[in-house]
Amino acid sequence: MRVAMLHNRYRSGQPSGENTVVDQTADLLRSSGHDVELYAQHSDDIAQMSRKDRALLPVRSVWSFAAERDLTFRLQSARPDIVHVHNTFPLFSPSVLRAAARQDLPIVATLHNFRLMCANGVLQRDGGPCESCVGKLPWRGAVHGCYRDSKVQSLPLVAGIAAHNTLHTWQRYVTTLIAPSEFVRSRYVAGGFDADRIVVKPHAVPHEGSVREGAGEGVVFLGRLTEEKGFADLLKAWDASLGELKVIGDGPLRAEADERAARDSSVQVLGALPWAECMEVLRSARAVVVPARSYETFGLVVIEAFANGVPVVASRIGALAELVDDGETGALVAAGDTEALRKALGLLTEPATSIAFGQRARQVYLDRFTPERDLAATERIYTDAIARHAADPRTGPRSQARRPADS
């Protein structure tokens, strides 16, 4: 199968699970014999743009005729069987959907975030969940300056979201939408998207090598050091009686982490590490903690822990509540409840409990989240989308969109 994959890569200084998922998906498909062309734009390039081009970027993110023309040329040359769209913000824009539709190609799109409904893409405000714009005109995103805390920068994004939802741009052109969790699917359905068009396919993580032996030692936090990731709650909940806390990552709360480590020998701040080193530290842990205060669309770190036979303590929020089976593969606590978090960590620091939970977590990984299962699910989604596209020409606006580009 010939696959055209499209993704606007996030800045290299900003760790991105989306970038990782895209690369893994492309590699999986290629290793199985599929022909994959990855068309990428890089947000790092924005810094090299002229002042004029940067000023026009908010408009370009709503609809880029240049990106549409470029993709049209590429698709005419490559003649793929299907187009798989990941992130279009900010350098591609939804205009690429029309480019693919005009070539009469089936389109699948992965809903990595909530950008189609929310200015900041994560349904979050003031450090916690926010659904003020779900199923409504997103004007509150501009009022609150939800994108980069700027009303000026938020306004064009809000206008673009409103325009595309009013015109049903994504539902008009996309054959199948892929949600990484039931939670993401439920929010998009609540936002007015066609439930029959959204399929759930969880992400996978590769695992090569050994799993944890024994009960491991200490607790690992792996992620951005921010309020919304619950890192401040973790520091408040933590005490030395729980063992050792290893902190992997960086972010706005790094200074607080370093200060705590300076006066508390049970806290060790490792900073940002290469993925292989992260997995080595994680594999030696008694438990991994994911104390998020805001919605997670999936939770790769949970599956990375499961792959290594390590149980997880997580907030009962967003997709995390789907991934962790309370009392079986870890523990779930209310977001922001530091006392409950402390008790759950205490439970998982018991060696026998950690071993039993970790063994079940490893089996869940093998049953649901391996690359082999992900590949099979992706191929099935592609095949179904191609068949649906062939059987459903969708007359009206979409049929007009399919006119040859030179008509």
C-alpha cells in the first residue's frame, strides 16, 4: 500500500509524543513492506522566517494556499492509495485536506489533541480541565487568551476553529478520524463530530530487551515539570518514607524540583534524558507516577511502564482512567488529591504488591499495546477507509472538492 503521511513537527526543544507516534507508525508500515512518504513541516523553521512571514503565520494556520498547492503537486507525483494526516498546525493548515480530496483520495486523520475544538489544543485553562468550547463557538478561547496566554494570538486560532467547524471542514473531507482513546472520541462526539466516523486505536510503544526483575526500587516521574502534569502535587505528596523519587524531565517547575532535591535526599532530579536512558531508569522502578491535573489524550509513559513490567499510580482523569486498572495494574486517585496520592504510592512501594501489579501490567501491554497489534489495527483502518471512500462518493460540496486541480 502506498501511504502519504503528513505531520507538522513540533519544536525540537519541546518533547513531543506526537512526533514519536508519527515516526513509529511510519517505521512500522515501512518494515511491513508498505511504501510511506512522510511530508513534514518543522516548527523549528519558524524562527528563520522573515518578520512578514511570521506576522502572516496566524492567517496561514487557518488556510494555507501554498501548502495546498505543494501537497497537490506531491500527491499527483506519488499517487498514494491513502493520505494519513497528523498535525497540520501551524504550517500546513486544514487546506491540505482539500488538496487530498481533489485527488479523490481517502483521508484518515489522527486526533492527537483537541486542536479542532480548543485554542490551546488540550482542553485546559488555569491548570485544570476546561470544556467551555466543546460543542460551542470557541470565543471564550480568545477572551481568556488560551493560546500562549495571549488574546491577540488566540483570536485567529479561535476564528479558524469556528470557521472550520461551521463549514464542517474535517468531517467534509476526512473519511476516518482516529482517536487514541475512548475519552478523546467522547469529547469529539460531544463537540458535534460524527461518532460513526471516529474509530479508537490506542498508541503502541516498542519494547526490546528485558523487563523489570523483582520489585525494583523507588518511584519515577517522567514528563514535563508543570502544574498541569501534577508535578507540584507530587512534590507536596512526597515524603522520604516512600523511598526515592527520581524525576526525569524539565519544565517551568525545574527550580522547585532542584530546591526540593537540595534539602531532601530522597528526591533525585535527573533532568531530560535520551529515551533509552529514560527506559533504563523506569525499568528499575517500583512504580511510575503520572499525577496529571489536566486531560491526557493517551499517556505513552503509562504504556512504557507496562511494557517494562512496572505498575503505575495515575490521576483518574482523561485517558489515564482507561489505561490503569485500579487495584490490578496500579492505582488511580483523584487529580489534585495529594493525600490519596501519598497513600497510593505507599501501596505500590510494597514489594509483593508491586511485583503482582507489574506482572499484570506487562500482560496488558502484550495483549493491547505492542507494535504488532498497532500495525494490524492501522492496516485495518486504512483498508476500511479505502473501501468506505469507494462506496460513499458523498455528493454535494465534497464531490465539487474532488474536481481535478487543473479544472
